[in-house]
Amino acid sequence: MAAELELAGRSERDRAVAEFVHSQLLRARGESARLPSVLLLGPRGSGKSTLLGHIRTLAQATPLGYLDLAEQGHAGAQPLNVLTELVFDLNEKKQHFPRISFPTCGLLLTAVSTGLDLSSRERAVRQLREALDTSGTQRAQRIQGVLEGLAEGAAALVGAPNWAVAPALRLLPTWGSWGSLRTRRRLARVRRQYGSQPTGDFVVTLNRDYNRLEDGERERAEEVLFDAFLTDLMAAYAGQGADRRRTTNSLLLLDNADSPLGGRFLQQLLRARTKAGLADPLVVLATAAGRPEELIRREPGGTPAPGTYLSCWDAPHRFQPVEVDEALHVGQLRDLRREEVNRHAEATLRALPRDSVKPETDDWTQWLGWIVHELTRGQPAATAAVLSDLRTQPADRPWDERLRQLFSTDLVGGLLDRLLPLVTSSELRAMMRRAAVATHLGQAGAARELWQGVSEALSREFAEFSGDPLRTMQLAADDGGLNGVHETLHPVLRFLLLRELSMEDTDGNAWDIAHTALNLRAAARIERDAEAEPWGTAYHDLASGHLQAAATYLDGRFDQVSGAQWCLELCRLRRSPVRTPGGALPGPPRSQFEELVRFLADPQHPRDRRMKAITRLLAASWISPEPRDDPAAGQVTDPYRNPLGDPYAELYPEIREEYLTLRGMVDDEADRHVFLRRAEQYRRRPWW
């Protein structure tokens, strides 16, 4: 978490969200803009909480409420407790901003939280509801009458005179037991100090200890209380004097709005704001790791199209949430772009000790940013953790060794704990490790051989995870010409699960068992349809270490398909995962390459020139990172990347040479051009 905090607010993404919030807070004189509530979606580890904390720091000079709804829910809080804390926060005195008071909401909450009998509470709620529905001067008179009655009831209950209790309690203490000795002593202290110091400030401090609410007619009271809250807030901004002095709107930051408490609070807040015509001066930014029920109810069909909320980033350098309806706009946090990761990489390199070994390339920042982005695809928590680990390794350790030792058991396990949903069971996690061997989750779910002995409940849990658009990526299908999308794990999540799978110790071998199951499924599909994922068996052969079998497949396809299609299938195979805990073969890339192709020199099994070229090309491509701007890669529904085997692209000359060798073996003009273009891609370093 500490590493994530280092990144908060420093990316272009975070700055764009902060600038959007700032634009919403600005309030011109005489202006009363309609401000929708904004919901910011993102899976665990996407940086929601750290971004909220950053915005909270930036907005300290404005009336501000910050609430972690999951944390308060775990402590047993109810929506009225949350509303209480919000009132306290917005009432805090700011240096250049008049204090906001909440007499209507405060005294009503006082009445609800006292030990008044049920009939009194019902009568108070009904009377205030009627008073709030009244307009004009008559409304103010009716509200005042209800509040005076509530104050008298509270004063009689605690044995204090109304003149002391009414001002002191106007900010709403949510005390569960007004008759306790401790409460009476503190109220006596309020009476003694009344007039000698601001009573409101004292009560704010006093009542932080008390945030429990007795069971009662909460839902019915909540509606009235939220209405009263907005009534007070709008009144504070009304009038010429207030308009001149209140130059910004108020800000409410809500974390974990998808928690049970968050769902109830968000529902009441949106209802009240809609009822008020969005005329209140409140900027609301809420975050959620899942789609709250209040959002699902407002979505057409209850399910957004893939990428709907990511379209908030369509405008360059700008965050513009998507309108679900007039009251609620939604955006989804994207991963960090390569340029943003580069800036974090630059800060990491600057923080190294003076005597630290530097990467073996002149353009350190671009190289490290490229490596980290290839591994994490810009996932914020993973990006922060990887950079932090690389920075803290021994200063004299070369960077290729740092990378080979990067994904330790602790780092892999810690990141998976951070990125997976909190409710993930050990059984589901084990199931997801096996599912990670597939190129997408639909393929994994259909491989029955992979799930022998799995319970129906666990299968449903896996299906729910796969169907969550915030936890998975949805990519266009490319297999067999089928239309539609595939759900796939985020690349870094898949990478980490495969690392954990390679560490798994079972009587058999978890890695081989999983890839064999997927291999059998691929073979069965090819029997039914020769064009259905024809590369499938070769993909899992290579992942299991059978380079010769995968190369034999490519050799057989060389005369059957066009050069472009052949290169596309090679691109698919080179993304086959490496069976090592660290994600890379154990030694330097050139020695690993020579070890892989050693069998080609065996005189007992001679191979022709084309087979040797294809085998060497596949082996070097499998070890080496993706080339820059590969058009074939854009057509492959598999975002898996792994630059660890050859971080400095030392094998690029061998790859280029083998492409040119194969070019000389074809007569078709288009195919010769395709192989020449592929060879040229490996002339440049991928981080340039």
C-alpha cells in the first residue's frame, strides 16, 4: 500500500480526475449549477482509494467530507451515522470560508438518536417531513416549530435547560444512550463552558466517540434526514452575502460505495439530490470496485456494453464521465499508459543510491518504463510494487538479475492478495490458477477436463468472477472467425496466477495437468473443425516445454497458409507462458536459446534447412520480448506479454536473420514482403 501511495496523483490519469473535480468545485457568483454525482469504478488495486486521498489533500481549503463506507459498515454504522460524520466534516471551520451549520438536520438527528419513545419519534419524523414539503416563509416557521419541540424533548431527557442544549446539539450527536453518566457529565461540561468557547467545536470533538444508532424506523427517517441535510446546505449558500463569501461548492468523497452500507447511503443521497433538482452545491465523487445496485438499476438493460465507462477517457488528457442519467455520471479508472509508467520509472532510477548499478543501456528511463509496462500493462498496484521491489534490491545487482529474481513468492502472493476480490476463497484461487493456462476465460470454462471434482457452487463463483466487467477484460474474438467477445484475465493477474501455478506442489504436476487438459480440448475442437484454433495444441505443447512439437506444427502450416497468417500464428505461439516461478528461464538469454535448439545439431535426427530456421525463430521469439508496433500482435486475442527472458533484446539479430532465411524460401511476392517487414521490426529495440 505504501508503494501505491507514492504513485497517487502523479499520473496523467489522476491529474485528469483531480482537474475534473476542481472544475466542478469552482462556483461563480450568482451561479447555481446542476451537479451530478460521479461514480468512479475500478477493480481492487486500480488506485481508487489513493486517488481519493490525493484529492482530499488538494481540497483541504474547501468544505470537505471524506468517508470510507466499507470501514464504517464493518464497525456497524448505519446511513445516519455516515450522515452525522458528513455534517461534522462539512461544519469544520476553514480559514477563508464561512462555517456551514446544519440546524435542521442536526436537531432532527439529535431527536432520532435520543431515547425518545417510539410515538414521539414517529411524530417528529412526520412533522418534519411535512415541514420540508412546505414552501416559502411558512416552511421556515413550521421547521422552526418542529425543531423547538425536538430541542425541548432532548433537554427534558438529559436534564439540561433548552437554552444550553439547543445550540450545543445543533450539529447532531449520534449518541445511542443519552442517559449514561458519561453523557450527562459531558453535557454538564458543555453547559459550564457555554459562552466561553465555540460550543459547536466542542461538540464535534465530544461526539466523535459516539456513532451508534439504535434500531428504529431508519429507512423512513433516512429520507427525511437526507432531505434536511440538503435543505441546510442549500440555505448556507443562499443570499447575497453567502454567495459572495462561498466561492467554491462543497465536496463529498465516498470510498467503497459498493459496500452494503455504501449502497444504502448512495441510494438515499441520489434520491434526495434528485428530489432537490440537483440544485444543491455538493460535488460528489464516489468510488466502487463493483457496480452498486443503484447503478445497475439505472443502466439500460442492467448491463453496460464492454468499454462503456472507459469511454470517459476518449478525449486526450481529459476525464469526462459517462452520463447514466441526469443524477449519476460514471467513469472507469483506466490503467496507466506507457508514458505515465515511464515517469514513475524515472523517479525510481533517480532514487537509487549513487553507487547503484544502472541498466545496460543508454536510455534507462525508457527501458525500465517499457519493462514494467510490459509486465503490468499499467495496472497501478502492480506497477508500484514492481518498481518498489526493483529499487530496493542490492545496489550492486545487475538489472537482468534483478528481473529474474523479481517475482518472489512473497511478491506474487502479496500482489494476488491485493488484486483479487477480498472474498476470494482458496478454492476459487486454485481454480483461477488453472484457468490462467487458457488464453481466455471462456476457453477455460469450456475445458471440462480442467474441472473434474469441482463443485457446482465453485463453478458458479468462477462464472460470477468471469462475468464481472470490472474484474476481467473483454476482447474481440479471433478464433474460427466467430463474432463477439471473450472475457480474459487482466494480463498481470494472469501472469501472477501462472507464477503461483508453477510454484504449486502436488503429487502430480499442476502445470502439466492444466496444460494437458487444455491441449486435449484444443485437439477435440480441431477434430470437429480444422480451422478452430488450429494453433491450440502447439500453444500448450510449447508451454509444457515441447519446443520441437510446436515447431513441427509451424513447419506444417508454412505451405498451407499465407505468410501473414503464418506470422499471426507464430505471434500466438510466442506468447505461450514460460514454466518457471520467476517468469523467465534461469540464465542469460543467449545461453538459454542455445540450450533450447541444441537438438537441431543431433546427427541422428537431421532436419532440413526450413525446419531449423522455423525452430530457431520460434525459440528466439518465445524468449524475446514483443517487437515494437507488430501489426500481427494487434490481431491476437491474448494480451499476455513477458519481457523477462531477454530484457535487452539480445536475440533480435537471430530473429531477424531467421525471418530473412524464410523469406528466401517463398516465391509469392506478398509473402516475401510480409517476412521482410517482420525482419525489419526486429532491427529496432522495443523500448525505443
